[in-house]
Amino acid sequence: MMNSFLCKNYVRTDNVKGYKMILGKCPYCNDGKIEVRDKEVNGKKVKLYACSNAHWKTEDGEMFELTQDASCDFRVWQNSLARYGKWLSYKDMKDLLNDESIEVELLSKKYGKKTYYNKHITLNSEYGVSVIWD
């Protein structure tokens, strides 16, 4: 049984079996909602945060292209900041959708030494998210 938090964030969709988690309104189009989609890239499971109006296809499981019927191209991969030791959580994405930028903790492994630092990230139409290097 789902608790009340999950129930209000999940919606039943006609075109897909089961339920999809909705994180908020799409910042790029007027009527889309940001959904959590399960994808597999290079044999690894990863979440794709994408607009309900963005429809993707792939031939090899690595490169994803918009289909002809897609009216929005919003997408952010959960592992967009993996090179900095950060995977974007549901909460991170909800906060990004509500605010223009959020502060996250990133990791640097320069010269074998681990260093943590805080930076702001923002939505980016080309890359999904961008780190603000001030």
C-alpha cells in the first residue's frame, strides 16, 4: 500500500502500464509535467527526469533522440553530475523545478585526494543541468 506522499505524486497514465511519479510542472512548455522514467544505459539502470510531452527513442540504448510527435525536449539524467560524485535525487529535481538554482555538494578526486565543495546548479536546455562555477 502506498503512503499519502507517494499517492499524490504518482499518476496513472493511459499510454504506459502502471503509474509514473510526477515531480512538477515542466519549465519549458505550458502543459507538460516532469515524470520519472526508468532507463537502461550501457547496462546500468538510471532515472530520466523528462517532460510528459518529450518522447524519446533509441536504437542502441546509448543515444536517445526525440520522436516526431514530441512537443518538448526537457530532460535531465539522474547521473548528469556523476563525474562530481552527485546523482540527482527526486528532491533535487523538485527543488530545481521550483527554484532557478539549488546548492549541491560535489566531490573532486584530484591527485587521489577527495575534496567536497558546494556549488549551485541550474537547469540547462542543452545539457539538462549546469554547474555555476563562480
